[in-house]
Amino acid sequence: MNPKFKLIKMKHNILSRLFKHPCLLLPALMTLFLVSCEKADKYKEFVKDGEISYIGKLDSVKVYSGKNRVMIKGMITSDPKIVECRVFWNNKKDSLVIPVTKDMIADTIHRFVNIANEGFQNFVIYTYDAAGNRSIPVNTSGRTYGSRYQSGLTNRDITTAKTDETTGITTVDWLGMDRLTGVFATDITYTKLNNQPATVRIPIDSSRIALKDFKYGSTINYKTLFLPDTISVDTFYSAVSSRQIVAPAFIKINVTNTYLKNAGPNFSRSVWDNSRWGLVADWTTSAGAKNVNNTYGSYEFRNGSVGVISFEAGWGLPGITDALIYQTLSLPAGTYSFEANGLDQNAGGTRYIAVAEGSSLPLVANIPAAAIKYVVLNPQPATATVKLEFTLTKTTQVSIGFAATMPASNIYTKIGNVRLYTIQNL
């Protein structure tokens, strides 16, 4: 039989029995009436204050951590009835009221919530209309950091800190740190040469910083910066540490390009024989140094690859007497170091590095008595440096360079480059 007809027949049988037995009909009707009344009473109780009116809730809520605070970010929905937003925490014992103006509708808000307790916080957020109707709750959480987290932060360690005597640059080398601690940089405060304070920041990935204007012998103060998590709005700092950087006895400042020309390496030539020999450019070459066809002699294109200052006697070349190669310049008062680098030479003859007052170097025999200062060029390894240090008490025109007398006995001196420094005693 069709189920639909079975149901109709069942209802018909029940009604037939009730009408055949009136004594059963009245109780059934009373039961139905009482159930209906009870449901109506419950509905009235549920809406006894009128129908519930919900308004738009705060949307896209995000809580950013901070130092004894959090920042709550959220979107005010386009519901024009919203006039207020309330943030509850600490089991609703604490709250913050955020007035909502018309220009904030459908816009993002950012509000800081100050919280004394450190740790995870649970928040409940409602929006309200002018009648006090509120939105459904928005439940979220965030974290605050405070003195407990701060006390566990350590400063980055320094491995070495020193001032280079040849450049005057102070370098500080640092140890690495575990990035999982949230460390990202170190701030350094120091005093500059002009006695003014300065602050620089070194990223955690950098292991060295160079301070070109650091006041020699003074102190650096430094602290390390941390972000406790990726959404923190506040930076935390370690305690400040100090480090005095001992000054060297003196500072050498390179002034080569200020006073000298064509200082090498790979010296330029003014003229040459298109093969090997020539005259070094920007230097004075005396007649005694021109022992290659009486024309060339102070320059050699050595091994067909690099230009050097050259003295050579023998191997088919005549000896040299009073061979002078020098530059004339005006230097202010001070202490200087003139340095010849990349020397290659053997023994024999008489050879000097010298500085003398005036527009030329003295003859070789007169250098010990007439020069302001001189040093003997003895045989040196190819990488050796020979230094000539001298002091001027006033601005002076000087000639500085090399002097040699060599017999034709296979004797040579080759100079790769020269440098001039001022020396400042500290």
C-alpha cells in the first residue's frame, strides 16, 4: 500500500475512535491547548524586552604584542548605527571604550590597550549602537611582554675593538647571536673627532663596523635590540655596556694623493724607447740617472708588464754617478713617513732614500750632511718596505726621493710604489 494512504488511514482511525469515545476527546484537546500555551509563554519570555537587534561586529581583528600593552587592529563594518566599540579582558574586569565617529565607519582602527600583567591575554570585543544594542562577541587573544622578558635579554659581545694606526679607522668586531631570541640589531653611541656624539646601528647579520670619525681613546656604549615575536609593535633593549678602545701611540694618515704624483704601483712614463727603458713621469730624473743611451734610465717596463722606478748598472749598461730621482713639493709643519714599497735590489754601490730642503736633492756624497733626513737602501726582499721618517717645524719646500751611485757591476734597485703619510702622536 502507498505510504501516504497508510498515514491518512491511520489519522482517520484515531479521529474515529476519539469521536466514538467522547470521554477521550476532551483530555486530548486540553493537552494540546496546554502545550500551545506553554510555547507561547516561553516565546513571550524570550522577547519580553522586544525583538533582539544585532549590529555589525568589529571585523578582521588582529592583536599585536607589545611592552605592557597590545595594539588591536580591526575593521569597523559599514553599519552606520555603530557609535562605540568596547574591548574587555581579564574576565571582563577591565575594559576600553573606543568612540566610533561617522568617518570611522568602514575604516580600520588601531588602538593601544595598556595591560600591566605580562603574558597571554584573552579579549572580547563588542560594538554598540546609540540604544545600547551590541554586536555578537568577537573573541581573540594576544600577548604582552614586560620586565620578565626584559630581564632575560643579553647584550651582544665584542671580540676585538681597535684603531688602525695607518688609517685612523676604528673597527669593532662582534660575536653572533641566536636569531631565535628575536635579536635584530645593536645600537652604538660614541664620540666623534669633533667631540660631537653619534649613534650608528649595526644589523645582527654584520660582524664588523668601521668608525672613521671615532675620537681616539674614547669609549663606545652599546645595547642590543630585540623583537620578541614577529608581530610586536615595541622594541626591547638589553642593558647598556661600555668599552674603552685604547688609542694607538700614533696615527698614520695617508696623504700620498695630496702631495705626490704618479706614486705607483705601475708607474707611468713620460717617454720611453718602446721596449723597456724610459723616464718616470712627474719625477725629476738627473743626468746621472740617464745611463741608457744618455736618454733613459729612471723607468723600466719590467718583464713587459709593469712600470717601476729603476736604477741599474751593468749587463751592458754603464755605471751611474749621482743618479737622482725625486719630486719637489711644499709640506706643512708635521711629522711624515715616506715609504718605498715592493723593493727588489741587490748589494753594491751607494743608495739612499732622502729628503732635503729646496728644489733638488743633494749629490750622493753630500746627502749625509745636507739632507733633512736619509736612510740607506740596503738589499731587501721583494715585498719589503723602507721608511724615511722626518719632521718639519714649518711649511717647507722639500725634495724627496732616491739617490744612487753604482759601478757597472750588475747592480740594481727596483721600486714598486711609494707612499707619504703624516704621523700624529696621540
